[in-house]
Amino acid sequence: MLTNMPKDDYRKLSLFDQSAMILFAKCVGFVLSLLLPLLVVRFLTQEDVGVYRQLFLVITNAATVLPLGFSMSAYYFLNREREGRDRAIVNILLFNFAVGGLACLTLTCYPQLLGNLFQNEQITSLAPLVGLIIWLWIFSSFLEVVALANQEARVATVFIILAQLSKTFLMVAAVVWFESVEAIIFAAIVQGIGQTVILFVYLHSRFPRWWSSFDVGRFREHFLYALPYGIVGLLYTAQTDIHNYFVASRFSAEQFAVYAYGCFQLPLIWAMYESISAVLLSRMSELQARCEKREMLLISVRGMEKLAFAYFPIFVFLMILAGEFITTLFTQKFAASVPIFRVNLLVLPLYCLVLDPLERSFKELGFYLTKVRIFILVALVISLSYGIKHFELTGMIAVVVAAFLCERAIMLWKILKILGARRSDLALLNGVFRIAAATVVAGSVLLLLYWIAKDDVLAACIVLSRRLLEILGTQAGSEFAGGILFLGICGTLFATIYLIMAVRFGAVASEDKDRLISIVNKLKRGFRAFKMRLVTSH
């Protein structure tokens, strides 16, 4: 049953509480979604892995770009125009339905578009089904957005978890039982149909007769608001993913698979960013309407600190253990992905800058960001066109990282100028500097121990895993289990040192300490109660 939290209760939730709900859902989704790539590399041939990655590159790009950010505009219209909420929903759904249907029709009539792009006949035959997935995913993706825009973080949490649970179950079943790319495609179609049904149920429960509120004039206004951000989103996707198409056009499907897993992005990392960003979108819109720029800056810094607390140590840990991380997850077949992965990791620290909510709160920034990304994209295409003839895979990803760093620096400068930030505001980043210091200390200790004892510890982990699996009557998966154990030992050591240093350097806010202590105390009380029930039952 869908639950509706009263708005007054919702507003009592802090940024931490709201973000924590969404982050919890994203973390659950992360754990579930990680199963699919692990199984794909083990059940499909390397060529099929490349085909799978190419097809879902097109699907995810199309589902992101074609709606032109129309769904995201719900954060703006559902919080500012209470009387026009139904019209905003109709506008979004009609637009998403139209662009998704057009994509489906195009790939059905001209399937060779994808086949020629990737030089693969198998992709040509699957193009109509890819078009159907794009249509369903564009339309049903509004489910999570509308719940958050309606300020129902708890309901959105449930939707995110259920969607990822069903998606993982369907696709994993397709991989394990059928071991084919076609089976994964059909599983994605079933997922899209199910999520669409849930979307209609939610809309009916929250916005009765929403479908009867279409207004041509409001649609035009809505479109003009969303268009600049949609173009920016298109440019951003082109900027971040166009290198994949260059690589796919030159290299084989097997080599593309190596490149794709080198560009692997941990879902948990982006889940944290999206959790903070999704909550800030509505908050920033309200503050900007009241011209409270100083408060916008302060909230952005708090969001940056929370992301830095996780991103900085993850960045250092993965840079040190990149080889073991990639080969454990994706087998030794993808050892060549490691240098690509390390270069791609360089963008992670800059994602602590939560710029998206600020960019959407000021209309003028939409047009400015559009111009910046056009410039960056042109420079990127020129560089990739040269690089495709002279660079190997690592050089291609280096070009992309450089372009991202330039775009981030330009937008940060512009936003700080609009918010009226001063040099003295650098003091606001003291928490971030303390986090960086704690990370450097923990990373230095880990790196030293890694150089001294890595081979011995890893070998011992694999031997121990093999013996434990033999007890269970199998020897399969000992390399994976040993690698996970090794990463777990290193991670535990690193995290312990990092947390001790973070507390010692004052990098943990007092309010966060109180929350963590409260969570620990609740867990202790729950454990004691469980223990007492066990004793009583006996």
C-alpha cells in the first residue's frame, strides 16, 4: 500500500534524514545491480559482453537524453504551482510518451542505424526491441521523480528498491538461464511494463483525474522552461559518453568490453550524489525564490562535506587497489581495464561539488551551461577524432577526463560569482580539508602495507577461500571469494584508520556524531532484545 507522509512531517526531516532515505534505497539498489555485471562476464562470451554493453549504452543514453529533462522539471512546477500540478504531470507524460514512441518507431523502421554504428549484424536484428525498451524506460522513469517532487521521500525509497529488485531478478535470471543478450533484452522489456503499471497506480492515488488537465499554453511554458536544461543534459551525455561511440567504431566488441569495464562506475558512488542532489533540488528552488543566496551557499557546502566524507576515501582506496578490484569483479580477462579505470577515477573527487541543484535554480545558468558544454563538446569531438587514430584506450579516456575537469571548473567559477562568494568563504571548506587530511593518512598507511604484504595476504585469502568452498562441496569461485576477502581486509583496515583520523581531525560534525551514536545505540538495544527473546524461548 502506498503511504502518504503529510507535508508538514516531511519538512521536519533534515537534509541528512531525507538524503539518508534515498541513499538507503540507492545502496540496496547498488548491492542488487552489482550482481548483473558480475554474472554477465562469467556467463557470456567476451564478444557478447561487448554487444550487451553497446546495446545498453544506447538504451541508457536515449532514456536520459530524449526526454530533454522534462521529468526533472517536476521538482520546479510541483513545488511552486500548487494549482497546476496536474497540468505539469500531463505535460511530462505526454512529452515522454511522444519522444519514446518516436525512438521506437525509428529503430523499428531503420534497424540498420545501430548495426552500422557498431558494425554488428546481431545489433541490427535487436534494434526494434531496443527501441521498445527505450520507449518503456523513458515513460516509466517518471515514477521515482514524481514521488520525490511530491515530497514523499519514503515512498520514493520504496519505489527505488522495488524497481531495482525486480530489474535485477529479471536480468540475472535471463543471464543465468539463457546465457544470451536476447534474453536480457526481453527481461528489460518486462521490467519497463511493470514499472509503467506502478506509475499509473501511484498517479491515480495522488493526483485523481490528472489526465484531464491538459493546457496547450501551460505545455508551451513548461517546454520552454525544460528545454535549456534538456539541451544541457544532451550535451552532458554527449560529453560523457561520446567517447564510447568513437571506441566502438574503431575497436572490436571484445576490446570495447575491456574499455567499458575500465570505465566502470560504482552505482553506490552515483547513488550518494543523486541522493544529495535530489533533496537539494526542491530546497534550492525554494531558497532561490526568496533570494537567499547565502543560505544556498551554506547548504551546498554541507552537501559537499557529506559527499567528500565518502568520495575522498573511496577514491584513494580504489586507486591503490584498482588491479585487485577489477580482476576480482570481472575476472582476469579484464586485467587490461585497470589503467583505464585509474584514469577514469580522477573525476570522482570533483563530484563532491553538488552543482546540479544550483544550475537548475537559476534560469540564466541553463543558457550559460549550454554554451559551456557546446564549447567543451566541440573540443572533445576534435580531440577524440585525432585520438581515434593515434591513441590507445587509455589515451581516449584521458581526453574525456580532461574535458570534464574543464567544464566543472568553469561552472564552479560562474556559480560562485552568482552566489556572491568571497575569498573569506574558503573557511567554510575547513571540514573538507580535514576530511582530505584524514584520507591522506589512511591512504599512506594502506599503500605502505600494500607494497610490503600484498602478494602474501592475497595468496592466503585465496587459499582460505578455496578450503572453505571445498567444505561446501565446490571449488568454483575461489578466486572471486579470495579477492573479495582481500578487498574486505584492506577496506576494513583503511576505513578504521580513516574514521579514527577523521574524528581526531574534527572532520565529523557533532550532529552526525550524535546520529551515528543514536543508530549504534538502537542496534545495541535491538540486539539485546533479540538475545532476551532467544533466552526466554529456551
